[in-house]
Amino acid sequence: MDIQFVLYKLALAGIILLVSLVIAMYATLAERKVAGFFQDRLGPNRAGTFGLLQPVADGVKLFMKEEFMPATADKFLYLLGPCLTMLVALLSSAVIPWGKSINIGGVDYSLQVADINIGVLYVFAVVSIGVYGVMIGGWASNNKYALMGAVRAASQMISYELAMSMSIVTIVMTTGSLSLNEIVAQQPGIHWNVWTQPIGFLVFTICVFAECNRAPFDLPECETELIGGYHTEYSSMKLGFYLFSEYINMFIASAMISSLYFGGYNFPFINDLGLSQNVLTLLGTGIFFCKIGVFIFLFMWIRWTLPRFRYDQLMRFGWKTLLPLAIANVILTGFFHLLFKN
Amino acid sequence: MIPNSKNKIVLTKRSKVVSNKTMTWIERLYLPAIFQGMAITLSHFFKKEVTIQYPEVQRPVSDIYRGLHVLKRDDQGRERCTACGLCALSCPAEAITMIAAERKEDEMHLYREEKYASLYEINMLRCIFCGNCETACPKEAIFLTERFVPSQTKRDKFIYGKDVLVEPKDAPIDISKRQTPEVLAFKKDKTQSHNK
């Protein structure tokens, strides 16, 4: 491993970190804008043209707020909660293939920070840690609403992780690899996994909504019942971390959906354009971000359309509908795979 | 249960009988209903926004809208108000306060008649914008206009004195829409009971 390689990977990780943060920042603005448009309003438009400085204003506002900590809170865990949530939200971007590779001076530089051969497993591991951030934050606040939110979050995330893993098992079966790079590479042109795995896609998308605590699965933080849920006792930038990590999660989740089911950086007629490798890679990355944008919009579209689940409905839906559906999908896929591929 | 449906009280014709029928298999999937809902929200996404951007754009108001008051001057720029106190008397909210003073020799160009209001205040938090002061005024001195009373952060900022209420000499405030010739003729009509 030479020094050049290490420097390149460090730079790439830095860029991806920056891009994730900027996109999450503007996702908060997009959310408010989209909400406005869905409700025949304009959304924020006073801070800068089209409200482009609104995220900055929000950030400044959060920083200026009083830093409050409940007297009975566990100091260390109380601080650990938002940090862990933020860390975990950013971790999974390491294995997502953002593009093919760029050729500089005869050396190929892959646009993926870590092409580990168990990429999918890594994502699941990281996502599972995500529940600790919420759980620890809710527990350390020493508040009944926060604890209720944390309990809900924990049970919801664990329940929906099962169905999510099951829906990915089918992808792994058809691809024969756990590496995200390999999964994306096997969907050239328009041969996307969504055409062969529509049920898997549906189950995965629903579960991702639940994992991100987004409406209609926003029970952990539902304002109307739990006045904020697990982050009831958080203020200032610690609250900002929780809210911000939700948008990073949304961005990463959209990237996962795009790369698992919609071909990632692949797009139709990729080889008919007659462009050089570097241009194609950049174009593919652009297309990938467009797909991510579409899914972020879907997240918001659903949020402003559907009402929240009741807790028993949430559990019944996860265990009695999604999990059996995902298992049936695995069995069916295995059956067809054996029948036609060999 | 309602024993006789003929005796049922019908308040509106919109009432629907709630049916508790079991849902079909397609309905229990919920997906068609979800897509229907998403189509509805998306149709609103492309609809024209109803927002009126207030300070820059103002909602059009009626010609006789009752907003912020104005104390008029006559055509020579003299204040019309003679501090008779009829507006304060007619005010149901008791929002108007005034102190009368006698015009001096050198103030002929400032006030139309011998008596004038040295202090004239309207408490905008008390005012209910009924327009009774305008109706009561025998000198066509006070009118309500279509201007708004802007928001303030201090309560005492809402007590408007003559500095705000009297129209500026160089920028007279047009009240011709509400004081039409017909209205003026009615006000001065000696056969009407209000002028007896």
C-alpha cells in the first residue's frame, strides 16, 4: 500500500463526508420547500434567493439556543447519544460505490472508499448500531416521553431490520456477491434489479422508511404524542445533530435503494455515447445523484401524504405482512433461480 | 337503532350512512389507496400557490375598507378637526382622547377654525375599526382608510398621536372612494334626522 493510495482514499472520504453533509443540509431546505408546495404554500424564501441561506439560518439558530441538560441525566450517555447517531449515519457512506473509476496517468482510482467484499453486511451492521444512538439518548434523558420514544424506536428498528435483510437476501442470491460494487456492476444499462425483484424493492423501501424513522413510521419522535420522543430533552446543537442525522440517513438510504435496485451509476445506452472513461464515470456519478434525489423526493412525498401508523398496526405490519412477504420472496426467487439459471 | 326512519332528523343532505363492510383483498393491500393519495398530493405540488407575500404584495381590499384613520386637512392645508369631541363620544371602544386648544393669531394658516385639537390620540389596541368616528364627525375631518396598522413590539407604540394621524401636507391621503358626492350630500341633507 503506497502513500499515494492512502492519500487518495483519505481525500475521497473527506469529499464524500462533505458532500453528504451539504446534501443533508439542503435536504432540510428541500423538505420545507416540498412541504410548502404540497400544501399550496411557497415554503421559506426570505433567507437568500429561493431560501438558499435557510439551512445556514437554521444552523445559526440552533447554535444560539440555550444548551440545556436535565439535572438527572446521565452526562456521558446524554452526550454520547447524538454523537453516535451522527457517526453511524455517516459511516455507511464508505461502502457505497459513487461511480466507476477515474483513470489518471494510467492508474485507476475507484470512486468507492472501501470495496469490501461484505459491503451489504457492513451496512446492516452499521444500521443496527444506529438504534443505540436513539436508545441511549432516550434513556439518558431520564424522561418518560424520551424513554417511550426510545423503546418504540428500538422495537421498530429491530422489527423492520428483519424484513429488510430478507429482501436483500434475494439480491445477494441473484448476484452471488455481498459486495455493493459487484451488485451495481451486475446491473448494466437498464438491467436493474427492480425489474426482477419488484416485491423485494417494495419491502426494502418500506423497511428503509421505518429504519430512518420517517413518516409514516415516525413513531419514535411523533410530536403529537411524545412531544419529540427520544429527543424531547435535547436542545441546541445536540438536537441539531439528531435532526441532521435523520437527513443524512435519508440520503444514505436513497443511495442504497438506488444502488441495490436502480443500477447505481449505470444508465441506459452507457456504451453507445462513445465518451472517454473519465467522462462516463463523472456522468454516471451525476446520474447516481439524480436517482438519489428522486428517492429523497419520494421520502418527502410520502411524509406529506400518509398519516402515522398506530403502534400495534406498525408491529402487525412489520411482523405479519412484511416479514412473510420477504420470506416468500426469498423462496420464490430461489425456486426460479434454480429452475432457469442452471 | 332508529325505530322509524321517517322520524330521522336530517340536518344536512351530506350525511352518509357508515358501512362496516369488510374490505376486499385489493383494498386490504392499501397500495391502490396509497397511490391515490400520492397522486392527490402531487397534483397539489404543481398547483398555483395561494400565498400573498405580504409586505411586497397586499391583498386587494374593498373601497370602503376600514383601516388606519386619517385626520384630513382642507384645501388650504389647514387641519379640519375642531376638537368637538363627537368622535370620542361616539367611539364604542373609548379609544379616542383629545385636548382642545384655542387658535392663536399667528396660527390662522394651521387650523381652520378657532378651536383645534392640541392632542389627538387613538389607541389602536382599543379601536375596533367600526367607523363610528367617521360617521359622527361634522367637519369631515376623520376618515378610516385602507391602510393597515403595522405590528409593534411595545404596547405604547400603538397609541397613535397627531404625528401619525394627520395627513402630511405634501402627500394628501385620498378618501374620494368612500366620500363620494352622494355620501357627502347625504351627510349634509337637512331633511335627514341626523342633521336636525
